[in-house]
Amino acid sequence: MEIRLLKTFQTIARLGNFQRAAEALQYSPPTITVQIKKLEEELGVTLFERGKTITLTSAGRFFLTKADVLLHEYDELNNELNDYIAGETGIVRIGASEPSASNRLPNILNSFKKSKPKVQIQVTISTSLELTKLLLEDQLDFALSNFPAPHLELSFHPLLLEPFGLLIPDDHPFADRDRLFIRDLQDESFLVTPGTCPFRLRVEEMMALQFGKPRNSSIEVAGITALKYYVQAKLGIALAPLVAISPPIPGTLIKPVVDMFEGPELGILTKRNKHALSKISILLIEEIKRSI
């Protein structure tokens, strides 16, 4: 059943005249007649009583209520599709790793939603490794994450190198020190993230260059954003991205470490086939790039 036939039927029913409907739709009267005949043949019912005046049959009145609903939904679909093409609406599935998922992304999305109120956003928070897997499985449109393992199907656009700081309890002996070096930390008890975490790998790389492994045992904490609370509880100290520990919570202090490297890289991870991205996804990626 063609939409144009439904529109013709609806227009005739509204105007009560084939001639006026033809003029409104810019068709010839014979075209209108052929269209209604075709529609009636498809439906197997007579829609109009033809005579000096045109009136709807019982079947025509019933069909008109259904046609009105269908055409209204069709118009809404067209409007939404036009908004989608223009980048005003759509569903964006974002993956994000911590600490950016908690400390950067919310404010960016708040700003974006104000300019694009019709957009629907789904956020998945996980590790860079898991986000890579989800992206390859087409469960995400893109991810804000740390530099992943190279993959032929993926493209990584770097945004920044994460600056680190040392988070300590406010009564720690380092509290009064203005200058600290990595070698000063070898006798400390550390709070660390899991072994596959890019932040832990970066910290261990820098320690290995200076003194090898710390002499005291460490406590492993699964969430990078939770480290500050374990420092607050005086369970150890932590080298962590500044974005995850700033501003320091009560009972803690942030100290710079002079010879601490930056890294790992934070960036946008997408599939190389960027044609698969909707316009609204591309606009959000551009917003993230401007904001970070």
C-alpha cells in the first residue's frame, strides 16, 4: 500500500470532492480517480459512495481513522529522519574509561545536551580493553579511553597525556616537602589499580627506571576514582592522574613529583570506517575534542 494513495484518500475525505482534492495535491482528476480505484482494489472494499456528492462508506469511515494515524506517524518519522540527517537527533552509544567517565564526560554531555536536546545518549563505563572489544562488536559508536593495543579495524585520535600527581594523607612525612622525586617513594606503601590498568603500567614503568619495585607491599584497588578514599583512610599513598584526585578530599594532599612522566594518552577510539558514524555522533566527538 503506497503512502501517496493514503494521502489522496485522506484529502478527498477532508475536502469532500475529487476535483478539489486533485487541485490540492496538484494531480489531474483522472489520476485521482485511478489512485482511489487502485486503493479500493487493494483493500477489497468500497471507500466512497459516488453520486452528486462524495460520501464515505462505512468501510471508508473506518479506514480513514486508521489512515489518519498512519499518515501522522509517517509525517513524524519523516521529521525525525530529517532531524537525524541534520545531526539534531539520534542515539549515541559512548564508551568511557575512568577517570574520564566520571571527571570529564558528565560536563561535556551536559553542554552537548543543551545544544542538542533531542539526542539520546547511552554511556558504557569500562576498561580500555573491554571498550575496544565492545567497539569491535558494534555495541559502541566510539570510546573515550586510553591508548589501546593497535588493531587494524580501529583508529585512535589522541587528545592529551594524563598528568600525574602524588596523593598522600595530610599527616604524611612528605606533607612538608616542596620537591619530591620518584626515588623518594621506594619505601612507601602504595595503593595501586589492577595489573592491566594503563595507569598502573605507566607508574611501574617509571619506578622500574628509578629503583625497581617498592619495598613495601601494596593494596590493589579496582577503581582509579576510589583511590583517594583509601589514601584518606591512611592505607597508603597513590600516584594517579590528577583528574582522578583533584581537588584533594579532606585529609589528603596532592604533591608534584619532579621526574614523573606524563601518560598514558587519552583519546577518541573509533572504527576506521567512520562512515558508520551518525552525524550526531560526529558532532559529539568534535565537542569532546574541543572540551578536553
